[in-house]
Amino acid sequence: MARDDIDRRIGARSFARLLGDWRPPGGRGLTAALAGRVRLLVLDGRLPLQTRVPAERELATVLDVSRTTVAAAFETLREAGFLNSRRGAGSWTQLPPGTMGAGMSSPFSPHVDRTLFDLAHAALPAPAGELRAAAAMAVGDLDAHLGGHGYDLLGLPALRAAVARRFTARGLPTTADQVLITSGGQAAIALVLAALVTPGDRVLVEHPTYPNALEAVHARGARCVPVPLAPDSPGADAWDLELVTAAVRDAAPRLAYLIPDHQNPTGALLDATGRERLVGLARRTGMPLLIDETLAELALDGPGEIPVAAHGAPDSALVITIGSAAKALWGGLRIGWIRTAAPTVRRLAAHRAATDLGGPVLEQLLAAWLVADLDPIVTARRAELATARDDLLARLGVAFPGWRPSHPTGGLSLWVDLGAPVSSRLVGAARRHDVLLAAGPRFGLAGAFERYLRIPYTLRADRVGPALERLLAAWHTVDASHPETEPVAVA
Ligand SMILES: Cc1ncc(COP(=O)(O)O)c(C=O)c1O
């Protein structure tokens, strides 16, 4: 890539924050530790490729180490192919030649070489037949909208009504004026944070949690208050609500972001009692709950749970529920929603104008058809996913007997305890074997979860075997008895 194309840069303070707790115990081996941490950040995608890193002198000051230490660490990274420097112009992150699969332009691009096995995205292809049929209906509906200007901060009335009916059917009575349509679940998270959180505020998060929510909290200038989830419990035991209560008391977070339905990445499901307790906590403390229901429709072993807001707060602004069409339908629709008290919906719509003036009309019309008749689609998806989950669990048991995967009752992925803190190294090795994965630390703060790997069961059935063969080959290149980095304490 020509240098002129590179416009990403990271400041010394952000860089230091990303490094987290990188210093080795006892303070010896600083150079190797610094180089090792940067290498991991590049390998697991938290430090994007082609990012211009801070100057050595500036970084040394912020990290409170000698400039020689930083210079030596950068030299190590250059020799290993993780940094590219030009005299007088700075240094950029890169992967060593041969690390990236052919045609992989960016870890975020789905348009990768088809020979790559994508286990980094926990998402299914579109239900093609239903989507085509809904698209045809939506084109028919379009005429009624073409005479208007097409802007609507709240979303198309037909889709708001369809989403409200779906909530009502799931046990949470909802009217269309309690729903705001967004451009996906991620935009919904960002909009709520923009409206409710100010820089410097604290936001309670589960740990591990959905990486892009952590990014959104950081982008808002807020600080995360992580509350650990028990890694190997598929059920309500995963949440220690005493710990949640203590964190709310001690840190006074402005908001709690929680994924009680088939939590990403652990797959855990919070039971009705836990939901009631959460609502009680919100009422006692005045701290709103931002409940991410993105995976709620994907209960694989039973009916799932009714929404958190149904437990005593159906019309309260204290529970803000977000949802998405991405997992039950298709990520490419870019449709999500926010459901809360109607006045808060109007307030959120006013905030939206700063970044986005509404969603595309045609996609909303299309989604309205699909959401209005979701049952046949999700019934088929659940059956397909349950089979895929069981198949993946069985195959992992044979190929990786030392790994301990979660046994989720819903959602799209397994959270696997690798038995050693080698997740980032395995992900790097897997890339060299044409398998894309998200390493455990993507789901945590300060380098946590290096022992864990998220593996989705969303690959096409005939590609699972070949993907696992490659993963096994990669695993054999990772010597688990000599992990490159020490496990890092959870912040
Ligand atoms: C828990 C969770 N929230 C939000 C999102 C983002 O959804 P969308 O694709 O609708 O922006 C995802 C996507 O993976 C998710 O897993």
C-alpha cells in the first residue's frame, strides 16, 4: 500500500491503553514484553493494520520507560515483519509476508478469498428465498414513498409496528411509538451511548462481552466497569448478580450494557429470576439497563426467556432494549432497533440527527415483511443451528480433547477454554492455514481471555471438517507448553 493511502494513526495515550498491563512481573525483559504485546495486538486485530504508531520518544514518555527500550522493541517488531518504518516518516503496523491469506484485504472485509474459512464472523448467510420474496414485495411498496423526501429519524412506521408486534408476541407488550429503527444493532448501541453517556462516565459491561460494544464505549470516551461472567456456565449461574450489585454500588456506572440472551461470546442465558433482579437493581439505583437482544431469537433448546423489560418495566425508560435483524435474518440488511419508553425514543431520535438522518426506505420495507412473519424463518434457523452446534461439539471433542468448549443453549458460537494462554498465537497460526478467527482477548479488556477462543457454528456444514483440519494443523504449530505471553490479570 502506498504511504499516501495510510491515514490511520494512534496517539501515545491510546496506544498505552491498548497495551494494558504489559509489564512483566519484576520489571525484567521490558523490550521483549513490549514487542510481544504489540505483536499480539496486531495479530488479533485490535491494532489495525497500516496504523501509524506513536514516535519512540513520545511513547517512551507515556509508558515511563527509556527510549532505548521502545527503540529496541520497535526494532524487534521490524525484524519480525510487524512494523514497517520509513526514515523521518514514522512506523506502521503490518503483518509479516505470508501471514495474510491471499485476497484478504482487511479483517473486516467479508469479501475474502472463498478458500478462506471464516470463523471470525458469527453470522449466517441470508435466508435467500424469503429475502428475495420480501424484496419483491418491498419494491411493490416503494411507490407509496417515492413522492416524499424519504427521511425519517424514527424509522418507517410499517417496520416500527412490525417490531412492536414481535415484542408483544414475545411477552413484552409494545406499541410502535416505543420503537426506533436503526442501521443495525451496533448503531443502536452507539446511539444510546451518545444520548445517555458523557465522556468520563463509567459503563458496566459483562466480561467477556461483545467487542464492538467495548469499542463503542471507548469511542464515547467512557470507561468500562467489567463484571466477570463464569466462563463455563451456560445458564443463569454465569452472572453473579451480587457482583453486579457491588459494582453498581462501588463504581456508580451511568449505564449497564448486558447481553442476557445467549450472551456473546459465552452463549449464557439469564433466567427469569435474574432478569427480575436486574430490573429491581435498575429501579433502586436509577441506573438504566441497555439490554442487547441481538441473539434473543436464537434459542436452540427451548423457548428462551421473555425480555428483561417484561419483568416489571414495560413502559420504563430504565430498560432500553436493542435488537437486530442481523442474526435471525441477515447482517447485510443493516437493520436494528431500540425499544424503550416513548419519550426516550423521541429523545434518541433527536440525537440520531448528529450522525444519521434515518435508514434506507427499501431495506426497511423489506425488513417489515420479514419481521411480520419471522416464525417460519427462525424455526428453520434454530434447527439448522442446533445441528451445527452439536456437530461442532462432537468434532471438537475428537480433534481437540484437551479443549473445554461451552455448551450454549442458544446463539451462534462456542466459547472454548484452550487450557493455555495461547489464543492470539493460535489465531495467527490459523490465519497462515487459511482460517480466520477472533482471539479471546478481542472479547475482554487489558489482554484478558488469552486462554479462550470463540468458535462460531455458522460455517456451511461441508466446510466444517476442512476448517477443523486446518485449525488442528495450526494448533500443532503452537507449542502450548511455552506460551509467548504471561496471562494478564483481568482489569
Ligand atoms: C451481541 C451483539 N450485539 C450487536 C451486534 C451488532 O449487530 P448488527 O450487525 O445489527 O449491527 C452483534 C453482532 O455480532 C452482536 O453479536
